[in-house]
Amino acid sequence: MKKVFKYRIKANRKTLAKAEEVLELCRQLYNLCLEQRKNAWEKHQKSVSRFDQMNQLSDLKKAFTEFKKVYAHALCNVIDRVDKAFQGFFRRVKSGDKPGYPRFKSSSRYDSFTLESRNQGGWKLEDNKLTLSKIGVFKVKLSRPIQGTIKTVTIRRNSSNKWFVAFSCNNVPTKPLPKTGKSVGIDVGCESFLTDSNGRKIENPRFFKKSQDILEKRQQRLSRRKKGSNGRKKARLLVAKTYEHISNQRKDFHFKVANQLLKENDTIYIEKMNSWNADWKVLNKSMRDVAWFQFFNILRFKAEEAEKEIIEVPAKGTSQKCSSCGNNVPKDLSVRIHNCPFCRLVLDRDHNSAINILRLGMSLQGSVVPFPVKTCS
């Protein structure tokens, strides 16, 4: 399987300054390549391929010698990024989605550069030290061993000015968890983070809401600072650190919940989120704070590593359908208890939906599903 191993890296001021310079040159090249493609099409109705732009790199280095400070494979990767951006644009045009033409990158929107595998990539890792060609040496905190075959090495600076290295590896061995023979359906909800088909609820920790007061104070302080001043830079850094703290809390929570579910079950049935993706703007602040998309991505990845199975189920109508008799019982979001007038089943709305997701998922696989449903008192 494929896996990314991410570590924090540190270096002296001189090395960090060189890394910042390389990052800025990669950003400039990205914008130059984007501008070249844009002008070629608007003025001459011609397209420029990634191979055309790669062939022009030697001429670019002769005209602008500062690009010689960047390792060749890092420059090639920048052109690959531009090409992928246009591939995504054309794919969205064909599918009828909102196209979203590739945008020029400001310094705050371009935060990484990538090197290729060790044989030809201009990097070396020895004794917890990462040496980058034309940049310098970084200290790496290897919190876990790197496994598999390293394909790419990405150096990234986050919004709070911390530097990280990510090793993208192939052929990483899996870590299978013991089989339990159990299956579960889960339903994500507005009040709780999720409810499973066994009736267990996991509450929503609401990390953003808990940090909202301090975030608002720091944002107000940032808005009062003069643009371009050192005070504004410090204030922006405090805001970025607050967002980083919230993100780290949320991700840690997602990993813990995913590990718990995978230890207990062999197969997990989840809602298919494609329809949510198209309408993500309708999600309110609390729903975005939950970050269901991130959780399901983590759950899929951890399931692949543990040799467990995640199955997506079209969940439309699962909250309206009675899990006992199968009749539709219409109700809006404000109604949190499923009360069936046909079979007299009284059940938590999300629990009822999770049972329906489990039943639908297992029926799609051709499995027979027993449903000893308990009624709420």
C-alpha cells in the first residue's frame, strides 16, 4: 500500500532562508507556466504541454540564473503541478461541474516543493539529518520508522512557519488487526459526531467552538495592525497557530475514533458523501467543525492498513424509513426521535438511520441481516 510519513524538521537561519528562497522561486515558476499557457490559448488558440515547458527549462535558467539555485527535479515537479491543475480544470468542464480555472499563487498559497527518489532526487537522509541539494541540512525528528520504497520527498512550510518533510512511500506493509466477524453501520448527525447501529453515540467535541473566543480576540488584534508591519506578521502568526491547534485536535480525535471502530468491526458501512461534496457550501459552522469528509478519508486509509472493509451506502431516505417495518415516516431535522405509527417503534433518529445504513449495505452485498431492534423507553 501507499503511505506518507510526515516529520517535523528544523534548521539554522541560513538553511531556512535558502529553503524560503527555493519555495519562492518554485512559486514564480508556477505562475510563469500558468501565464504562458493562458496567453498561448487567449492570443493564438494554442495549447502548451508539460513537455514543451520542461524542454524550455534550460533556456529559462540561462535567462534567469536565479533558477539555478533550485534542484532540477523540483522545477520539473512545479510544471507537473501546473499540468495537473489544468487536467482537473478540463475534467470539471467535461463533467459539467464548476470549472474553476487554475489561479496564480501568492506567497501564502504556495507552501511546498517536491524532490524525486533518492537515486536522482538531490536529497539524503542519514542519522536523523536530511541533506537537501543547494539548500542545506535539516534535523529530522523520526518519531516512527520509514517503511516501504520512498518515491518522493516533499518539503512543506505551514501557515505558522513550521517546516515538515513528507516521505511518500510505496510497498508499505499493512498492519492487519484481528478479525472480529462484526459489522456496523454509522450515521453522522447534527447533535452527535456519529451514532452506530448498536445505538452507541460518540459526542461531537466541537473544538472550533471551544477555541472561538481566543480566535476572535487574535483576529481582532490582527485587523488592527498596519499592513506590512512586523506587528501584523506576529498577529497573523498567532491566528495561524490557533487554527493549527484546532486542526490538530480534530485530526487526533478522528484517528482515535477510526481506530476504535476498526478494532471492533471487520466491515463498516458509511454514508456516500458525493451529494454532500456538491453542496458543501450549505454546511453550517458546526457541521464544518465536525469535518466528516476528513474523518471518512482517515477511516478509509486506516481500514486499508488494517485490512478491514469500508463500504459506502447511498443514505438518501435512511432517516425517514423505519428500521423495523420499512415504512416511510417523514420528519424534519428538528425531530430527533423516530416514532413509527405503523409498528410503534420508538427509537433515536440517528440510531434508526444507522440500522438502515447497515441493512442496506449488507443487502447490497447479498448478506442476510438480523435486526433485533430495541425500543426506547
